[in-house]
Amino acid sequence: ADLVLGEEVFNNNCAACHMGGNNSVQNEKTLRKSALEQYLAGGFNQDAIVYQVENGKNAMPAWADRLDEDEIQAVAAFVFSQASGDLW
Ligand code: HEM
């Protein structure tokens, strides 16, 4: 997937709550690897991120109707890459 597109999608749609890989609504549920391993349904993998983006969870809205499939794949790849490389 396209990490440049993913970063753009992230900045336009996700950074409102997840600036810098943080979580301004549920503070412990960051986008860092350790938090994803602990809290993300399905564990730390790109498909699990896609699932949460498409469906939302609790206070996080669903994006399936607001982003294209290629945008969802790209933003999930960006989040996974940032977390994997400890880049946040
Ligand atoms: C959790 C990604 C937009 C609020 C998460 C998690 C991911 C994620 C991967 C799991 C984090 C964890 O469990 O440690 C994204 C992406 C977004 C996006 C890629 C853009 C497409 C937003 C927005 C908000 C938001 C705009 C606020 C309105 C939350 C909340 C959680 C969460 C509250 C915790 C959900 C829970 O487990 O109760 N997000 N997010 N997210 N996100 Fe987002």
C-alpha cells in the first residue's frame, strides 16, 4: 500500500484524535506497538487495523462509508509501519 497516501489520509482524518500516534479520547489506547498489542482486537497486524478503521470501536467512528478501500488500506499500512518501526 501507499505510505504517502496513508500519511495524507491519516493527517486529514485521524490526527484529530491520534496526533503523533497518541489518543486524545482514550489516552492509553495509542497507536504505538505496545498499545496495539494490548488493546487492538485481533492483535498487532495490518488487517486488524483495517478492521477497526472500517468498523470503529466505542468512541472511534467507523470509516467504511467515508474513505475508499484504497485509502483505508493505505492508512492502515501507514499506522502499522509507524508502530512497527517505533516511528511515532
Ligand atoms: C483506537 C486508528 C480515527 C478515536 C484506535 C486504534 C487504531 C485507530 C488502530 C486502536 C488503538 C489501540 O487499541 O491501542 C484510527 C485511524 C483513524 C482513526 C487509522 C482514521 C481513519 C479516529 C478519530 C477518533 C478516534 C477521528 C476520534 C473521534 C479512537 C478511540 C479509540 C481509537 C476513542 C479507542 C477505542 C476503544 O478501544 O475504546 N484508532 N483511528 N479515532 N480511536 Fe482511532
